[in-house]
Amino acid sequence: MSAPELSRRLILQERVRSADGAGGQTGGWSDLGTLWAEVKPRRGREQAVGDRERSSVPVSVTVRAASPGAASRPRPDQRFADGPRLYGILSVTEQGPMGRYLVCACVEGFEQ
């Protein structure tokens, strides 16, 4: 197995919530750090959402491994930002028997 080409600079982000002063909450995203990654698009698909068609583009993002619990280890409730492009993280798995890389199954155009 060849090593991935980590040539894209992505920002790992997590959702933050704060009180809006009217009994509700406002949300935003906080930058956790920068990770070098390999981004590979997968086969896209369309699905009906209400009375409209919605397309989604699955993407595989590979980054260097980090220990479980480390701030630099991606989690499914986070996303990657690449300028205006957003990749929502759906799952994270270790690649290969040595676990030197993490493969994140993502979907492009993500807003939670």
C-alpha cells in the first residue's frame, strides 16, 4: 500500500453553541487546527428531499493518524474547511495495520 499524498491544507472545525440572550442558542464553527490531507471524491448521488432533488458528493479525506482523544484527531461531529468548500465528517477509520493514517468518510457541502 502506497502512502497517501497529503497535499491539501484543511482546517478541522467543530461546532460551538452559545446563548442568544432570548432563551435559545446560536451556533457557529471554531477552528481546531490545520491538517494536511489527501482528498478523493467518490461517486455522487441525488436524492429527493421534499419536492426537490438534492445532490451529495461523498469524499474520502486521509490525514495523519492522531491518538484517540487528541484534539487533532477528527470526529464524526466535526467538519473540514477548504476555503469555501466544506466536508462534513461521517466516520473515521484507521488505514492499514499500522494505523499511520486516518480515513474520514465525508460529504461535501455539509451544514449540520
